[in-house]
Amino acid sequence: FDYFPNIVFFNSWRLPIRQMGLGDSEIPVARARALGMQYTLYEMLVSWLNKTGWGASVNTPLDALEMRGERNAKERIQNHLVGSGK
């Protein structure tokens, strides 16, 4: 998840994060845990991962991005993941 903020600003993730199932009360908690603005998205994704458990898939946030019209961001993240072997 550490690469995601390099591609999409955390403000652009509000709706996709909600689509993924992170509630309105969980988002401010993740923000409060973040050590700085650049870590906010990471903390939201970690919160979603912890909430989802074994059912979590990297495809879920990627699909949420595409549904919000962020196909380019989705493809850039996919290319990074494939290129890094993750």
C-alpha cells in the first residue's frame, strides 16, 4: 500500500475507501493515526485490510479506483505491482 499515495492523493480516496467498506467513523481514526498527511491513505488502507482480513485483495482498491474514473491510476499501480513482483 505504500506506493498508492504516490499515484493518488488521499483526498481522492474518500469515495473509493467508502466503497470498499470503511465507514465514516473509521476514516477520521485512520487520519488521526497517520504520522503526517502523506501517511493518511496508507493508514486508511491498513484499516480496511484489518477490517476485511483474509477476504482482502489488492483488486478491491484498484476496482474502486476504476469505478471513480481513476483508470490511469489503477493501471499505474498495477504496473508497479507487477514490475515489483508483489
